[in-house]
Amino acid sequence: MLKISDAQIKEYQDNGFIIVDKIIEPEEVDLLLSRFEKVFYGEYETGLDPDEVNWKHGRDDEKLTRQICNGWKADRYVASVILQPAIGEACARLGGWRGTRITQDNLLWKPPGGRPIGFHQDSSYEEFITPNEWVSCWIALDNTTAAGGTVEYVTGSHLWHKTGKIKQFHGPDDPHEDLRQAVERMKKGDFETVKVEVPAGGGTFHSGWIWHGSDVNKMDVPRRTVVAHCMSADSTFNPNPAAINRTYSRYKKFGRLDMEETDFPILWTKEGYASPFIEPYSARQLGWAE
């Protein structure tokens, strides 16, 4: 079972990320891979669209890194892996929280020749949440290599200034442009990145404020991953109108700041609570409309 040690917590606090050789089981990797093409080609098992579909077959550049956000709402097989309590507990321990909600998942598919993802700080895109702090679980579904466009981190950059959204997220010509500007502001001189190489089923946990991105996939095989972006179970909506998110603020109720578990499920708490629908939903005993 996935367990986070005190040494890993210290490493996370110092570096902004940890690398873990095994997060999910081989059969879970195979299950997710069996769903990838279906979800990316618009076959939504629950009948519900994901919250974001940033690549569609026949519409978008074949060389872009394909991304879907909240595939767990569209496919209960995906939910059975992404919404598991072990991921929630690990993120809570690293974040210093009493419990964990999922904000969103990402399904990422970088084909051979797939273009970069610009270096960014995740939490810059989640200003609608208070506190605006993420711990993300990044899971490889293929063996990752430096040449294959794997994720890269700038060690310790979670302690730098918090920066806004970058100029171009998907497929930039220069994926380091905004990162270089952040380095100049921090007077850090040059920077180096850590390219994550793990077997399928392994991955990382990283802070929402660490600078990270990925390069071109120079291999002849795809790089497929899933990510669970998690927040504290006690998070609320940000009451500042300037923090409205065009996709996720639609889930806020008028006159309330609390978050509904249907939209942002609780994966784990110290008290032993998780959103009751997760288990039957993930086991495909309960549908979205039921």
C-alpha cells in the first residue's frame, strides 16, 4: 500500500516534490490505459462530459499534448483509480491537512513528437480556492524517459514568488519563457530541472507552487499519465469576485462558500470519512444520474 514516510515529507517540504517508484498497481495501470482512447475519442461511460476537453480528435493539432480534466466524472473506471483514499491520505500528509478533496484530475497523452507543456505553477490556475494550495499526484502509465517528454521540476521553486498564469500552456515554442522571467525576478542566476524517470505505475507528488513543465516527446511511443490535483478537505470557494474561474466557479452556490462533495469529493480524512458515493460509483454500482 502507498505510504508516505516522515523522510519523504521532509524531502517534499525542502524540494517541492518527491518521486515514488510505485503509486498504483500494474492492473490499475492496464485499466486506465484501456480507457484512455475511449475517453479521448469522446466515449463517456457515465454519459457526462468531463469539465475540460482540451483536445479533440479531428479538431486539434495531433502534435499537442492531449488533456482532459475531470475524466473521473465521465468514466467510473477512471474514478476507481483517481478517487482512491490512499492518494488522498498521501496528499494530506504532504500538505499537512486533516483531509483531502480532489479539485480535478488530468488525463494527459503526449504522442510521439508531442509538443511541450509550458513551465508553470499549478496553483496559479486555482485562485477560486481558499487556501490556494495544492498537492498533486502525478502517475505515469508508460515507462517515462528524459527523451520522452516526461515531467520536469525546478527543485525548491515552490518557495519562490507566486506567479500568475503563463503566456502559453499548450505547445509553446519556448516552454521555459515564463520560468526564465521568474528566475530573473528571484535573482537565481541559471536553473536546472529534474526529469522524472519512473516505471509505469510510479510517479511523483508535487506542490502546487513548484515550477514544472515538459519538453517534446522525442521517442516513438506515447507518454500517458494521470494526475490527481488535491486540496485540503477544509477548502472553500474564494469570495473575491476577481478569483472567478470560468469552469469551476459554476459549482459555487449563491450565498455559500462551502464545496459540494458531488463536485469536489473528499477522498480521505483523519476521522475516517470519505464521500459516501465514491465506493459504489467507482465500483459501477451507482451511476451519475442515480
